[in-house]
Amino acid sequence: MKATAVSLFALLSLVACGNKRGDAPQPVEPKAKTKAPAAKKSPPAGVVKGDGKLPGKNVIEEVRKMNSGEFGAPPVKFREGHVSKHAAPTLKKTAYGYEVQFGNHAPVVTPTIYQGKVMVSGGFRSKEFHALAMNTGKSAWSISLDDDGPSTAACEDGVCVFNTESCTIFAVDAETGKQKWAWWLGDPLTSTPAIANGIVFTSYPANGTADKKPRPPGATHVLAAFDLHTGKVLWQRWLDSDVMSSPVATDGFVYVATFAGTVMKLEQKTGKFRYAVRARATSTPVV
């Protein structure tokens, strides 16, 4: 309280020092009222209003040239991945429900709840993926992968898709764990897939091309769209770096923010770019 009182007194003292003690206040001629110019409203940083209105440098032509016929197309042939059956994890009943302990004690990524099951990796260094009954913890299925570090799963239409850090994307039947398709894409895979309208969207590093043409300068990664049920490549686009966290797919479009700070909007069905803005992005877009 003392500090507050002292500060307030000092402030009042400074304001009162405008005239010497005993001086009469001098009249002040009123100023003519002028209308202040309206302040220009700028959109909040990181917010898109319409197409291409994101604050930052418009690089749509640069991105289109990167994906033109002047350069080689991304690879379309991939080595197949494989899964096999794995023993169910140990289930322990607790006072508040149940607990499941995975064998390698590695950090576990965020699980996915789908069709009454908890879809969860066996840990970052593991090659396991499990489906557990949500209410009881009972194993629905467990599989071993031929790559380690499974990501969070994206699930739709009875299929769950996840990446592994060491290079492979897996699509499995949500009911049985049976493999539908799996492709070794590139090392490493650092993002999670997204699914919308029967299409899987993910990014991967690519060094080569599908033809004899050179890779575009500055292109290091690819955004790919796969058919959810078959794994067929629907389209691919070169990117200036990897996708942060995960693509965001909604309302017929897919949005990505790359580690180079570029935010892009593409059509889900065709891969056509709607905009590309170098906006110093630091996180996944929210639509």
C-alpha cells in the first residue's frame, strides 16, 4: 500500500507543476475540431480472409513454377511396407479404470478414439500399434510394423492411417488391423496424415524425381494425396520444406504450413493451388 500511495502522489505532483504557485491559469484558445482519419484495419496475423489475403509475401507464382513441367515430377513408385500380428499389451485394472504398459517404455504419441477403440502406438522407438476397447482396455488387435515410431492415427470410413518416423505410411482396417496398403515414402516422416472425402494427405522428403528432369530448386518435400482404400497416388505437389504437424483438410480444401513459414491452400480433389504466402508461419493452420 505504501508503494502505491507514493507512486500516486509523485504522479499528481508532476501534473501540478505546470504553473508556478500563485500564477493565475492562462486561458487556452480552443482548437478547431478536426476529424481524425480513419485507421486502416489490417487482418490479424495468420488469419486468412478470402483467397490470398494472408499477411506476408505472395509466392503463388513461385510455387506454381516449382510444380510446372519445367521440372521433374515427384516419385510415384514406393517400396511396400508390411505388418504382422503382435502380442496384446499387458492390461492392468485400476481403481479408476485400466492401465496398459507397453514393452519399451518409450514416449507415446496422442491416441485416437475411433469406433469405440483407442488406437495407439506402442511408443516412439517401438514398431507396435494397438487397438484397445475404449471402456475396458481389452485388446481388439495388435500389430508389428516394419518401421518404428508410429504417429497419431487419422481414421475415416473404417480405415486408420498413420506414419512412422522412419519412413513408412500405413493404412490398416480399423476393425481387424489388417493392412490395406503401406508405402515407404522417405526418411524421416515428421508429420501426421490427414483424411477427408476418401483422400489421405501427407508429406514426405523426396530427393529424386519420377522422370529424368531435375528437382525444382528449393524443393525438398512433397505433399501427396492417396486414395484411402487403395493407396493410389491421386496427385503430388512439391513443397519448400516439410509440413508442420499435419495437413488440415476441410470444406473441399487442404491447408498446410511448412517449416519455411509458407502457408498454402489447395483443392483436395485436384491439388490446384489457391494461394501460397510466405507468412513466417510457426504452427499448423486453423480454419
